[in-house]
Amino acid sequence: MTEKSKYYVLREKAVPEVLLKVVEAKRLLESEKAPSIQDAVDQVGISRSSYYKYQDDIFPFHDEAKGKTVTFVLQMEDEPGLLSVVLNIVAEYGANILTIHQSIPISGVASLTLSIEVLPTTGDVSAMIGRIEEQKGVHYLKILGRE
């Protein structure tokens, strides 16, 4: 019986530097800015063994999100038009909204749970989430899952 893989979503600041360098080396190889793995790891400052150890275990969130459903929750102030701003950002990036659930505001703050389908034409999901997080009135955003 094989063990089922577990996945975690982390903010970049929580990821060890070596893993971020593996992602950068992979980007260099894909963009052909490094002709070989040795050149890529030399450019980012890691060993080939580190690259091979982690290459299949780390990827930018947006790269593997295509064709997936991403569900996130955010707390936001009960301000007219704020929900519309959030939904417009999702639309600008070309994601398909599957479900929306907003709680009744308590003390002027509502929780919004949003499930989106990331299409092949959807833009950078990390950038989309960043744009939502920086909106005035959005307290925090947390990714609940990805299927």
C-alpha cells in the first residue's frame, strides 16, 4: 500500500532558502537562461544534489494550479462595493468563480469563502491573491485548499 502524499500551502517567507533556489533553477532551465542543470545550480548557488533532491517537490503555486479548484477564505470589512472589487479582481485574472459564501457581518466584519476554478488561460494566481490581500478593507486571506 503506497502512502498518500500530503500537500501544504506556505507563504514564501516560510519556505527554506534552498527550496526557493530550486524553484529559481527550474525557472532558469525552462526559460533557457541556463543551458544545463549544472549552469542553473551554479547561478543560484546550490548543489546539484539539492536540486535533484527537491526538484519534484517544490513548484510555484500558480504553475500547478491550472485546472484546479482553489478555495480561500478572507475576512473583510462590511463596506459597500468591497465584495464587487474582490470578484472583479478574480474576473480580471480570468478565473472561474464556482462558489461564493459570505457570512452575515458581525461587528462590521464578514467572512467570505470563495472557490475558483483556475483555467488554462487564468493569469498568475499568486498575483491575483496578492491583489486581493492588498485591498483596503480586506483583513486577511487564507488558502483553505486546492483540489
